[in-house]
Amino acid sequence: MFDLVIFDCDGVLIDSEVISARMLIDELAGFGVEIDTAYVARHFLGRSYPVVMQQIREAFGLTLPDGFEDAYRARLIAAFQQELRPVQGVREAITQLSVPYTLATSSSPPRLADSLRIVGFSDLFEGRCTTASEVSHGKPAPDLFLLVAEKNRVSPSRCLVIEDSLAGVQAGLAAGMTVWRFTGGSHLRGLDLTHEDGVEPHRVFASFADFFHAAPQLCGGASGS
């Protein structure tokens, strides 16, 4: 059924989005912009930093000062050091996969490296990462996922994408891939995710304990063979 599994990172492998959302909400409040977690989930989730900044400029007429990005990232990584945790069951699921896997994210390479190191996933994804910095158009455009398929010499139709964000689901579908939406991250708790612009993933699941239920052939046993 699948020749490659493509994992998003934030909100799928690591429970980072709730931390990022809280910090961004607090930072923007200092500039008079009032948003909530539902707004972040709908407009920012899964998108790269430049796209988020563009959205803020267009929606609120706010251009953040020079140095904001570096200061925000530094505070975010400091918070990650204290609070970041892996999503439960991820390592177990990955080590049991019977097909190759990779990672595709809107995070910058430095943030990705820090995040994987903090949660102890660096070994799982060494040499398996592609970021939005490598394409002209990030999610919801299909470019990132199509690049991953090209790198791995796999047809998009044979790829399974694991995403949490609306933008990520849209990107995977636009790339012609099968998309499963993971809704078990803390940032999505209590949010109504139905009727999001008519976008329908092929499957929705909330726990990696259930990951193989819909495709048991993906499970090769504890050795990952």
C-alpha cells in the first residue's frame, strides 16, 4: 500500500505546538494583537515562520521589529528545554515500521535539530529530514511533500503523510498522497476540527497506539524489519 511514511514534526512527533502557541500569543499581546489558540491552530499551525509573519502583517497591520524572530526563537527553545516532550508511542511506532520513513517540517533546520535533540529523537531521523527552507512554497502548497517523494525516489501516490495541521493536510492531499491526521497533540484538545474548508484526510487518529490498526501491513515487528 505504501512505500514511504512521511511524518510532520511539531504536533505529531513532539508535543511542541501548545508551547509555541502560548508563547506567540503572549509575544503578540505585547504589540496589542489579541489572538487565542483556536486562531493559531487555524491560521498559523503547520506554516513556516515567514508565512506566519506575513499573516500577522496582513491581518493586523503589524510589522514586527528587527530582532523579534531571533529573540522569540531563543525564548522558545529555552521553554522547550524545560517543557518539550515526545508524543507518546511515537518511537515505538517508528521502530516497528516495515517501510522507510522520513520527516518533513515547516520548522527551520536549527529549531528542528534542537527539538529532536531535546526529546531524544535525533537518532531516529538522522539523514531523514526535509524542511520548508528547501522549497519556494511551504504548506499548504504540495512542494515540500513532493520534494520528499523525489528525494526518496517514491511515487507520491505511494506515500503516507502523518499531519496534524490543516495546512499540512491540504499539502499532502495536493501532492496526491494519502493523509492521516493526528489529533492527539495538546494544542488540538477541545478544538472543533470539523468542516475546515472541506478538507478531509483519509483517516483521523488520536493515539499512536492505534497507528497500525488501519494498515497492519505497515507493522514489521519490534525490530522494524
